[in-house]
Amino acid sequence: MILMKDIVREGHPALRKKAEPVSFPLSNEERKLGEDLLEYVKNSQEPDLAEKYSLRPGIGLAAPQVNASVQMFALHIPEDNGKTISFIAVNPKIVSHSVEKTYLTSGEGCLSVDRNIEGYVPRYARITVKAYDLDGNEFKKRLKGLPAIAFQHELDHLNGIMFFDHISKDSPFQAIPDAVPFERA
Ligand code: UDB
Ligand code: ZN
């Protein structure tokens, strides 16, 4: 299983590389990686497991964060309506997006960043995405709110982009045009 010691931190070159697309069928190692990414986010949200293994609770994790430069990430996001958005995305892409933007009013963090970096990170408010599951089946989803924000954060990891790259240096809390703020619960 993935532990915090396996998650590379800011400054590690893996976080700045462009990840390679994966070809199907996946190798056993590639499949295991995808399963492990999802297992981490699930386990980290279970208070007893998080405490036992000292896991920082997370809602998404991308392969480059465990030093694997391949296009794969997992999201596991409990929603207000009681449903949970949970999937592994292989070779993901955004096929269309709203003009409207959004941002977390409290700013973003990252499991690979051990400091608080304040400021607004502009994201598309709504996205339509395509990706493959571990069996090579393509799927399409419409995402909004936190799942949309998290998908864009993870997709950035596959392109070597960190959330703070998007924060305005001279005025981090500058209003973002066409943006609807997203307040975390
Ligand atoms: C996270 N979690 O998992 F708005 F209920 C972050 C950390 C870095 C703070 C652990 C998070 O933002 N949780 C959250 C947000 C809400 C409401 C709520 C829980 N990640 C994953 C990561 O680093 N992946 O690479 C950070 C991103 C998740 C969405 C934006 C930042
Ligand atoms: Zn991150």
C-alpha cells in the first residue's frame, strides 16, 4: 500500500515531468499502480486507517506523486448528497469546459506540498472529461464543484504543473473574472 513516505514532495523532479500516456492492455504493475492510488485516497479517509498508518486525508492522488511518470490518477470524493465520486482515470483529458471559472475560497493544498500556500487557483467551473478505466474502457463524465476542481488539479500533475503555478504572484487573492467561488463545507 502507498504510505506518506512514498509520496514525493515539492522539489522532486517527477512532479515537473510530463507523464507518458499508458497503452492497453495495462501491465500488471500499471494496474497495481492504479489500484494503489485509489486505495490510498480511500484508506486516508477512514479515520482509523489514517491514524494507524499516519496517512494525510486526501481526495485525489496522481501517479507522478508516487514517482511514476504515467498518465493515471484516482479521485475519491464524498459529496453533500451522500454519493461518492470515485474513479481511476487513465489517459484523462478535458473535452469541453464552461466559460465560467471557480476557485476554492480557502485555496488549494497538495499531498506533495508540506506548507500552506495562500491564494486563489482559477479552475473551470464545469468540465466534460474522457478517460479510460483500468480495463481500457473509455468513459465520459460531466463534473462540477469540488470534483471538477480536483480533476483539474490531478490533470495538472500529469503535465508537471503545481497548483501554486496558477496563483498570481503579486496579488494572490485578486478577483478572478467570471468566477463563482467554491466554499468548502
Ligand atoms: C487533497 N484535500 O487531497 F473543498 F471536504 C487536499 C489536501 C491536500 C488538503 C489533502 C482537499 O482539498 N480536501 C477537501 C476539499 C474541500 C472539501 C473537502 C475536502 N488534494 C489532493 C492532491 O494533492 N492531489 O494531488 C488537493 C486538491 C484537491 C482539490 C483541490 C486541491
Ligand atoms: Zn496535488
